Amino acid sequence: MAQTSFDLIVIGGGPGGYVAAIRAAQLGYKTAVVEREHMGGICLNWGCIPTKALLRTADVYELFHRAKEFGLKAENIGFDLDAVVKRSRKVAGRLSSGVSGLMKKNKITVIDGEARLEKGESAPRVVVKDKDGGESGYTASHVILATGARARTAPKAGLEPDGKHIWTYREAMVPETMPKSLLVIGSGAIGMEFASFYSTMGADVTVVEMVDRILPAEDAEISAFAEKAFRKKGLTIHTSAGVEGLESSAAGVAAKIKMKDGKTETLNVDKVILAIGITGNVEGLGLEDLGVTIERGHVVADGYGATGVKGLYAIGDLTGAPWLAHKASHEGVICVEAIAGLKPHPMDKSNIPGCTYCHPQIASIGLTEAKAKEQGHELKVGRFPFVGNGKAIALGEDQGLVKTIFDAKTGELLGAHMIGAEVTELIQGYAVGKTLETTEAELMHTIFPHPTLSEMMHESVLDAYGRVIHS
């Protein structure tokens, strides 16, 4: 007879859910995960991982076209789109099966199906509907919601995917043909990653952003640098503009765009990608009946994942920004350790690094310069350009910037912001520093290897205090 009672049940097998389940199993909890689609969630199957596989292809393709710079010869350069997509899906499949293996290794029960919650005793009762429509009930002392999020649409504004010409990230990852022209609505991380990929692969890409700059969550100086770099690569960018409607036909899509000057123009493109935000998967779970607080499409939870409903917790994209896999995983660990009475530190969002894998890459952590000033800090700000770094020049990647922000009175590292080659790898150095509550003194006395891109991190710190060496 199938087991129906557990110590802890996680609903959702993405980066938040499966990591929470593993940590619970490590702590001796009899654990189950309910997953309605694929283990690994959106990140492994339709987000973080397969998009990086696509972007890697774009990076290699661009390098082929720059072969002459490196003394190499490459002729008749082209690509097989079907093979590009297949490689991306193969990478995703490999990692998804790997997560399933981790479940077996940790003796975690995986329940296939779609869950909803009913009122229970120590925690809500979990009812799972399988693919055949049958239902089974499960109980646990603790239930963790990790149902993730999905792309936001705006049907009332005429911004709704049709799966054919108007895409969300799902369709954008598995194109059957390469569009000659593409409109990307929204310039956050998702929008700019797809804009970068399709532009590099030959599409004529236009980006429309409602606010006055692209990548609006980033430091303004980094956004400006990025916009200049993307325009140089051939992207058309309209800021302070909005798409007022999309009309799809056999020929493609006609987009009505209200420009910054107030005039409306029509842009005809083959495809459109909607990248206008994220909303939590809160529907169909029975949350309202349980008294769970939902704001702006996301479940409200504290720094330990508690929802205020006895025995019920929520983590990851379901609980709001930043919508990042590593944030979800860390929240999962915090939540389980809090349940176990281990007294972990609550989630500190200022220590979460963010990465955008377009070309050039963008990475950041902590406060932007504007936010730091808003909070009343007196600042010391350092900058160092890629053009001053030997390794960057040797790589042929001499365009970029590292920026660091310190509190002038205490030396606290308030934020770090980067644009350029491999900054998504470099940012972790500052993440470790912030977590350890380091000041400029420790960073200045840290020895950075030469020749590396990481030396720019050191130089940026030195620059904030008037001690820069190579600039």
C-alpha cells in the first residue's frame, strides 16, 4: 500500500522544492515531493539551464565570426537551428534526470500529479490529482509550497501569447525557424537574454521598454553601458515606450508602439517575445480557503518561509522577487532548518547576486548607487574598466566595467555591479565578501591572481579609496 503520511511534503520539484526536500531528508524527515510536470522545475527544463545552452551557442557563433582577430580562419559559417535546439533540450533533460536520481539517493518519495490543499490538523492536507484524474490524499506535519511562477501576460492590453507568432520564453527556446525580425517586449534579464541570442544568430531585434532605461533593476551606469553595447551590436531599443496592441496574421505580427514622444508607430515583425514580468503559480491550490495572504500574484511569507497558516510555508518564485533559482534553493534550506529548530539566519535579499547571461554579461549584488544614496549613505564609489586589464585584452573582451559601492564611514561593501566577459562568475567573490560582512580593508589586502579578470575587482575597490594602480 502506498505511503500517505509524511513528516514533510514539498509541492513543486524546482530548485527551491527539490533542495528543500533534500535538506529535509538529510535532517531525518520522511519527505515527499509532489511534481505535476518535470523534476527540476522551470529552471532546469525551461529556464536557467536550456537558455544558457542557447546563449553558449550564440557566444561560439560570434567567436567564429571574429576568428580573424585571433589569427584563425573560419569560412562559410552557419548553423543548424534544429541541432542548436536539440542540444539545449538534451542539456535540460540530462539535468532533470539527475534531480530524479537525487530524489532516489535521498529516499524522497516523488508523487506525480497536481496538488491542492485542504484544511488539516497540524498542517493542510495535500490532495493530488494524477494524470488519469484520480485523487489521493496525503498528510504531513509540514507542507512547503514551491510551485514557482510563470510569464506574466496582459490580455486587456492586447499582450497575450498565441504560441505561434507571439511567444513566451517557452516558445522562444524551441523555435522551428529563425525569425528574420523579432520584437522583445520588456528589457529585464529574460528579455535581454533572448534579445542577445536572436540578434547574434542573425535576427533583426527591436526591444521596447516602458521605463527610461533597459535593465531597470540594474545600476543606472551599468544599464547605460549595456544599452550602448547592444546598440553597437545592431539592436534597436525604444525606452519610455509601450506596446499598445499586437495583431497577428499569417505574415507575422503588427505591433502598435507608443514612442517616447507620444507618437504611435506600427512595427511589423515575424515574432514577438513577451518578457513583461512574472506572476506566481497561486491558482488551484486552495490558498484562499486556508487564509493564505496573496499580494500581486505572490504568496506573502516571512524570512523563514512561514505563511502565517499553521504548518504551511512558501519559498522561491512563488513568494516574489527576485525570481532566481539560487534564491529559491537558499530559501528552501532556511525554511527546512527553521522547521527543524536549527535557528538559521533569515533570508537577506541584499546578499543575493543577480546575473544576466546576455553578451556582454551583467552581474550585481546589493544596492545600486542611487538606492544607497536614497538610504542616506555617504558613499565611496570605485570603477575599473575592462580595457585596463591584461587578461580581458588577451581574451579579446576589453569592453566592460566593474563598479563597487562602499559606505564612506564604515567601509561596508554596499553593492557591486559589473558588465563584461564572465562577470556572472566573478560576482561570487563580492557575494562571499558581503556575506562575511567584509570592509574595504579586507578586500584591499586580499591577493588576486595575475593575469585574471578578477584583478579588476581589486582595482575597483582600490579606486573607491584613491589607490587604483592600473588606471
